[in-house]
Amino acid sequence: LGSAAEMRMALAQALHHARHRRTFGKRLVDHPLMANVLADLAIESEAATTFALRVARAVDRAPRDAGEAAFARIATAAGKYWICKRTPAFVNETQECLGGAGYVEESILPRLYRQAPLNSIWEGSGNVQCLDVLRALAREPETRVALRAELESASGRTPAFDAFATRLIAEIEGAGIGEAGARAVTERLARALQAAALLRAGSPVADVFVRQRLAPGHEWAFGSLSGNEDAGVILARALPG
């Protein structure tokens, strides 16, 4: 939740600056390449927030619902690994949107950037979280049942998600995942759960997230959305006005 909130604050700073700063005769946000970067950041932020709130709901319901307790058990570790791991790169990209003003102390972004790495270390580093995911899959079969139910609850909305989820379910229910592959499977799990949360919520960015985060051959640098994505619609949703 802390890392998702930090992403959101950094995004708000970048969007505000880009909507008021003018370069080469027009607002910064109206330059296609900058709009692509901001839209990509907005998608990442919404996915992080939606997933974090989904896990929070599971934690709230865990005392009364065994399925939600099992989901919270494994999704908390997966989310902490991936969202906290993405935050430093996310905040750094928002600094670039402001240029030098995003680095000097008159801006809030240097403080956010200093804080960004902490949550990927605090209360369990990335390796600890990934080992916890493996432990849950191996020793607590109810977590596999909960993951299958979560992913299948979002099926039927887009073939790309269905294909990704089917492969992932087969992987986590298979013969076993070695320790060396723990980070890779935890990342795939986190991204799939983010997509599932967005799809079930009916988010306008859900299909874009699936295309850009789950489809083969996507790029990972922020600002690499394919040219046919409507950045204007995404940005209007991220920060109206």
C-alpha cells in the first residue's frame, strides 16, 4: 500500500508539471513521447493501487473466509515483491518528466526517490518474499486453490489474459518450481493478479495493461506503449483537469 501510494504521488507531480510546462510551443503533455511515458506510468500506478486494495480486502475478510485468507497469504508476498520492486524505477521516471527540477530539493520527488527503495527491503527483501511464495505453494495447497479461483474469476474477458493465466496456473500446480526461478514466477503471478483485479473492476486501462504487461514481446522501459494506445484517455482518467 505504501509503495502504491508513493507511485500515485509521484505520478500526480509529473502530470501536474507536464500540463503546465510549455516546450517548443506547446504543453509538455501534448508531445506524443511524453504522453506515452505518462500514460505508461498511469497504467502502472492504477494496477498497483487496484491490486493493493484487493489484497487489503482479502486481509479484512480473512478471519471469516478461508479462501480469502489463503489468497491473502500468498498475494501479500507476491505484491510486496513486485510493487515495491517497481517503485524506485517508477519514481525515477517521474523525476525525468520534470528534468532537473525533479532532482533538486525544491521538489517533493527527491524525497520520494530516497524513500522508494525502502519497502523492497523493509520487513523482508525481494528474495525473502519470493521464497515465501514458493513455501506457500509447496506446503499450503489451499493457496493454489485460491490463486486458481482468483485468476479464473477474471477469465472470459480477453484472450490474452486467459492464455497467460492458463499457463501460469499450470506452472504453479505443476511438479514444482525451483528456488532459482522464484523471482520469475513471483513476477508473473503479481502481474497476472494485477490484470485480474483491473479486469474484474472494469477499469478502462485493463485491456491496455494486459496487452502491455502480459503479452509476449513487450518492452519494460516506461514510455514504450504501442502507438495505438490512446494516451489522452488514460491521462484524463489518471488525473482529471
